[in-house]
Amino acid sequence: MFRLNTKPAIAAALLMTTGMTLPAIAQEQPGNGTEIILAQPTWDTGWFHTEIFRQMLTELGYSVGSTLTLDNPAFYQSVAFGDVTLWVDGWFPIHNPYIPSFEGSAEIIPSVVSGGAMEGYLVDKKTADELGITSLEDFKRDEVKAAFDRDGDGKADMVACPPGWGCELNIDHHLNAYELNDHVNLIKAGYAASMADAVAAYETGNPIFFYTWTPNWTVNELVPGEDVVWIEVPEVNLPEDMADLADAAIREGVAGCVNDPCMLGFPANSIDAVVNTAFADENPAVRALLEAVTIPIEDVYAQNALMNDGDDNIEAHAAQWIEDNRAEVDGWLDAARAAS
């Protein structure tokens, strides 16, 4: 017995249909026959640029199945082992604590989203003005704690980060450094649901206190300088692995901050790709694409606003973005093909 090899017949049929030569096909789709396991974070504000990359990788011929949604520790461990290929939502330096878990097996490729990403603490402007709130230090005052105490435990309630997020580590560090554990209660439930509850509270005239980052729908829904204000930390105090970035935790020109420059207490982040190194070595087209693509942060803001308004068709949003930026996208894809 023998097994019929159908690949030559398939290739011949493809050539007759398209008029392309085999080298041309290989050049057009260098990823043909190669699988990519793409991951995305648990925060949905990063799903838009993940989907843009998924569609571009598909154009290069890679087989990209359903995107996996993973917590930070699970992703960084998985990409080190090669169980997951990559994601485009590494936030550095806030994700620096995870570097030891993948160093030597995966690599960081900057920068997926241009413009920098901010983090910090905000309160509603009305209460900030009435009580003179400008800093986390003000939450040691009884009248401030009482204004934001929603559960009656004597502490101000703040929407924070769910367990496992990089920002959780920084916020916990701040509460210890500024001796706020007896004054502030962290809400660490699902962020989207907690913030939706905070927005509803604001709309009924109640004070709100929360952590957020950009790009994020929160700063579209609650506009800094109009609805809310960024407040400062008492002094810059960062975890040990970020201590050399203290200057980056003070930013000029932050719209809606109580001061300028604004002592946010978090260094500006770069949103970067993280890819398994062995895979990138074997697939130079992927590395070249990750190196070439930069998505304006304003476009991420705009898409996040669509989601917040109830339009959650992220696949369509990404496809429209690619169509609107076709010339630039084709340049990125050509650079990837040339690298292969």
C-alpha cells in the first residue's frame, strides 16, 4: 500500500488559480503552516490592539486561533515555556517584577502603543474642591475618609486592581509606604464592574475614589478636569525594582491634575510586545512585525470609548482600523515579509 501525497496537486491547483509561483506564495505568506498562540490580558482595554495584530499575523499566513485571556503571572510563565507565543500588552516598568519568570526564554519588543501610558489616583472634582483634596495624604483626615466610606468601616473605599495585576503590587506598596492601610480600603474585585459601580455612584452625586490607567474608557466617561481630578502622592516612593525611575513618576502637562508638574507616583509605562524568543528566532517575520508596528494611543482611546458605549465588536473595530491605515499596515507587512 502507499499513501497518496496530495500536496503537489494542491499546490498545482493553487498556482493555476492565482498565477503565483511557489516562491511568491512563500514570500507573501511566510507564516503559512505555522501556528501562533496569541494571548491577551484580563483588562479589555488591550483587546483592540491585540486583535489588530491577530488580523495582521493572519495576513502573513500564520494560523492564529482563539485568543487566550490570561492573568499576568500565567502569561509570563506560559510564554517562557513556549505554551503561549506572544502578547502585545506588556506594561513596563510596572510588569518588571515578572521579568525573572521569563528572562532568557522570552523577550520584550517595544513599543506597541505610542504616547506612553499613565497611571494614578483620581477623585471626583466636586468633593476634591469641597474638601481640599490634593494628595493621598489627605485620606488620613477624618472628614475625607467619611466622605468616601461606602461600607461604614471607617476607611475610604478606593477602586483598585484585581489580584495578579501589576498595578496591584504598586498600590499595595504605596499604602505601606505612605502608612495608609488604616485609612484606605482597597476594592480588588473585577475592575470593570467596580468602575461601573463607581460611575453609577458619581452620577447620583456620591464621591468616588479610584485608580486608573491610560488608555482606558474611564477617562472618557469621567473627564479629568471636569468630572474628576488626578491627585498626587505625598512623595515618589517606588518598589525596589523601579526605584531608579522616580523622575518618570512626575509628569508635566497632565490634564486635570491638581498640580503641574503632577506627582502621579507611577512611572510612565510603555506598552510592549512579549514574545517567546525561540519562536521569534524561527519566525523573523513575526519579530519584524512586532518591531515595526506602533498604534497611536489616541486610537486606542477612541476604540475604548466605543466599547464603553456598548459597541463591543472588537474584530470589526480592528478591521476598520486596518482599512483606514492600509498604506501603513502594508508597509509593516512588507517589512515582515522581507525579514523572512
